[in-house]
Amino acid sequence: MIAPALPHPDEMYRALLARDASYEGTFWLGVRTTGIVCRPTCPARKPKRENVAFFSSLDSALEAGFRPCLRCRPAEHAGTPPLWAADLLDRLRAAPQQRIRDVELRALGLDPVRVRRWFVRVHGTTFHGYQRALRLGRAMHQLQGGTPVLATTYDAAYESPTAFREAFAELFGVKPGEVGPASAAPLIARQITTPLGTMLGIANDEGLCLLEFADRPMLATQLRRIRQRFSAPIIGGSHALLDQVERELKEYFAGERREFTVPLRIQGTEFQRSAWDALRKIPYGTTLSYGEQAHHIGRPDAQRAIGRANGDNCLAIIIPCHRVVRADGTLCGYGGGLWRKQRLLELEAGVVGR
């Protein structure tokens, strides 16, 4: 196995001081004065430069005698929810109609303020807002299936029919009584943990609409475009296609899958779709230059436009824009971070352990 090259030590130390999340998975640091190994984003007080050793893998740091930090938990995948949050999410997936109030959180030994902060940071809404979105999404599916409005209101656990109608109309733009089989269904979003960090998947019954790394700077723009393209709200929840893509990603990172079979729901301009079709034809374990990709779609003079189209790809890994490099073979232009692009190419080339 060939160990991936580390960035320059000065660059890694700068990333450490800035708690730069884009370097998650690129390196780990051992603190000689404490004997612990941390992530680049560890919230602990930063050590002096002379007390830091950098490693390309957690295993190499452990072999050097460092033990995992209890604050940043480097042995967990980047973005893995803490155990208490994973338990809450499991409870909601099992019974999305339930309401877990602050009193129930305290009974579980959880601080409601801590729970709120985590959900706002990770999901962009409070814990109670996340629960409301789950209940309203379930209500939409029930109404589309013919369940009476009154029964749906009762199941959604709202204080009154008026409160339910107002919340439903605010989220979906229609009143509960106006919903029929042809009404626009919400898009279901869920976080998926991978060895390269947390990804956000969005799907409905027609296919997977988005798969992107949760820390990508352009994610907010992509979410806005997804809402506009499909004229539907995005809510948290569970969906069979998200289960499928999670399973296929796990197999991909284990080296057991080279092609994805999850149905895709792709929308874009004619040029974008032709660029993305060309990406899907690049064989696993190989790369293409931007010029070659432009040539493949019959637009050899459109290399810059190809780069923009690849940047607008909202189905990371599945539409493999990570397989496009400069003509000289160097890496550039990956929204999830060049370190992820490098790791994906190394994974597919079989030069790093999985």
C-alpha cells in the first residue's frame, strides 16, 4: 500500500489553528505533551508547533503510541453523530409521529439546549422543528393516500386542527383539504455517514435528487436550486432510496461496488446533462481531462463550460466528477475538497487501504 502524501507541515498547522474542516481525513495530529491523537478540528486548546506530529492515517498515529482524544473522537468517521443524537434519530425514524418534548429529553438524561444547538448546526433547524417536519411529511403521504384530514391531524399530534392546517400550509403551500394523489410530494433528506465525512442525500419516489458532502460551501445554493427545480419542500425523514444509496456507498468504500444502481432524478440544461452523461461513462479507476470530456460530448472548445457543469453536479461520487483532472494529471476543481478527490481516486486505483 502507498500512503497518501501529506500537505506541507506549515499548511497542516495553519489548518489546525483555524480548525479547518476541509482537512478532515487529510491528516491526524499527535500531541507529544499529552500523548493523544486528534482531528484537525478538535476543539481543545491548540498545542505549540514543536509539540505536534502529523500522520496520514489514524492507524499510523496509534502505532506511534498516541491514544484517541476523548473530545474530537478521531476513531469515528468525520461527521458521525454522537451516540445521544444517533439514538434520538433512531427513535424518530421508528415512530415519526411522536413528539419528544423537553421533559422527555431530560428524562433521557439530555440537555434540551445542547440538543437544540446540535440540530441547528447539523440539520439547520431546531430539534422540535425537525420533529415537526417529519410529522408533516408523514401527513402529506397519508393525505395523498386518501386518509381523511381529521385522522391525519390527530396522527400528526398537533394541538388543534387550526395549528395543523397553518403549519401544513406554511410548509407545502396548500391546505390539507386540497391535497390529492397528484399533489407534489416533499423531498426527503437524510444524512449519510461515510469514511470521507457526512453526506446529505435527498430523494423522493422518482429518484435520488442530491448527494453531497454536508460541509461543501455550495450546499446551501444546491438546496435552493433543488427546491426550485422540483417545486417541493425538503424535509427530514426516511426513504427506501436513501437506504439504498447508503448501502451502495458502504459497498463502494469497501471496494465491493464499482457502479451504482440507485435511480436518479436529474434535472439540468441540455449541456449540463450531456456533461454529466459523459462523467458517468468514465470507467471506475480511470480519469479523464476536461479537454477529453469536452471532446466526448462534441464540444472541444467548451472546456471552461465543462468545468462549470461539473461544479454544478449535485450527485457526488455517483456522477463521478472526481474522475476529471487537468491535462497534466494534477487535481483541481472538486467541491468536496481536493483531499476527498485524491482519496476517491486512490480508493478506485487500489493504492490505499479501505
